Amino acid sequence: MLSFDFTQLSPREKYKILIGSVVPRPIALVTTVDAEGRVNAAPFSFFNALSADPPILALGVENHADLSPKDTTRNIQLNQEFTVNIVSDPLVEAMNVCAVPFEPGFDELLAAGLSALPGSRVACPRIAEAPVALECRRMMGLSIGQSREIILGEVLMAHVRDDLIDPATLYIDQLGLDAIGRMGGHGYARTRDYFDLPTRTLQAWREQPGGGERIWPEA
């Protein structure tokens, strides 16, 4: 094992180790609205769900090289709301267009060939092509040093493509969702290599110690 003291590493060195180790990371394609009512769309992989009650999502938004906030941070601070659109495999190339550092006010959705639908509980739109969209209200922002803002948002509304969710159980079809994860560098991973591994009860483990058996979906 090689060991690295993070107090002795540069920010870039810390970044490289973290993004190569904490994988795969879900990708949030975040839509916001600026002061002129223009829609911004940008992807972030420093993102996850932190709580269900209350329902909280977290975004880690890096500032620009000159330490000024990105459009996403500025828009969320202005309007106190945003929408997280989950990136599926068919949306990868469109998501990559939205990652281009366009000037403020540029229409990323138009350039990426994506469509906007009005929000139900927030003013910023969701992306019609996204399999899941989560409308959020900003709960708080944490300025981490000078380089990054961590934004916590409370989920107000979820939009799930109707063929992906069972309305009786609310279980979402993970294979059908076909979400993409972010790896290190320019890498991405599909989630199609999927299996179930039920959490074991103490009694079941005592009867048969071990980690259990993987259950693979039928082809």
C-alpha cells in the first residue's frame, strides 16, 4: 500500500486521488434560471442523496479558476431553487455538451438538443428527456474554502418516467433507468452490470455465515 498525507498534497493531487477512488459517482445535470430568466444546464458528479426524511440532495460545485462562482451557484443563490436531472446512457453526449464552459446566458439545452418542461414546484425547468427529475429548494450552502460551494437542497417534487416506476410499490427499475456513473479522469461507467445482494439478517448469518449470494437478473 502507498499512503498519502493529504496535508502534504496540493489541491490537484487530492482531487485526483478522490475522483479515482470514490467511484462510480452519480451525475446530476442541474438546471437553474438566471436573473434574466435564462435557463442554465450543467453536470456535476460531486453529487448524492444524503437523507430521505427530510429528503436532501447535495451538490459540490467548484468555483472558476479565478474563484468566482459558477452560473449554477449564482443562480441557486439568487432563486433558492434548482432541478436535478439524472443522466442515463442515452443522455451522455448531451450531458457532455452541457459541460462545455460556455459564456453566461448561453442556451446549453438548445446546443445539446434537449427540451425543457416547466417545473411544478420551482420556476426552473426540468429536462424532458431525463428519466428522473428532482425539483429542489435550497436549504443551505456551505462555502468550503475558496474553491467550492456545497449546496444542500430539499426535494419538493420527483418526476419519474412512467415505465420505470411501479406506482404501487414505488420501486424504480434500475436496469431501465440505465444511469451513468462518473469514474476518474474522463471515465464513465454504465450500471447495466447489475445484481441484487439482499442485506442479511443476524439470524440468517448465524445459520450460514458469509456475505450471501448474488442474484443476477434474467437476460
